[in-house]
Amino acid sequence: MSELDVLRKDIDRLDKEIGELLLSRFAVVKEIGEVKKRDNLPITNASREEEVIAKVRSLALDPSEKDALETAYRAIISASKNLEK
């Protein structure tokens, strides 16, 4: 097996783990959506979103990785808000 094949297998394993974690996150997001509906709260909470982004950005040391994490999490947050509706 080539080095590239080994690395791609690593990516496949990580993608599976990430997908499973996202599905778990989405399950919680749906519960949050129900609470927000019940309590007449808005779906969007900009300060909470920025708090999440800041926490995620703090995980990386490299500025380009910080930016990549932010981009990914903004997409996750967007998808999450759609699931809360």
C-alpha cells in the first residue's frame, strides 16, 4: 500500500468519526430547537455563535487552521440552525 493510500485510509477513518460526532451534535441541536420553540426563543443567537467560533478557533495554533476551523464551524452552525426549525 502506498503512503498516499495509507493517508487516505486515515482520512476515511477520521471522516467516519467526524460524521458520527456531527450526527450526535445534530441530535442535541434538534432538542435545543424543541426547547426554543416551546419557550418562544429565536433560532439565531449571534453571541452564542461567536462564542462557539472563538472556542473552536482557540484549538488551532496556525492562523490558516484557525480560519479553516471557523469556515467549517460556520457551515456546521448554519446546518444546525436549519435542523432547529
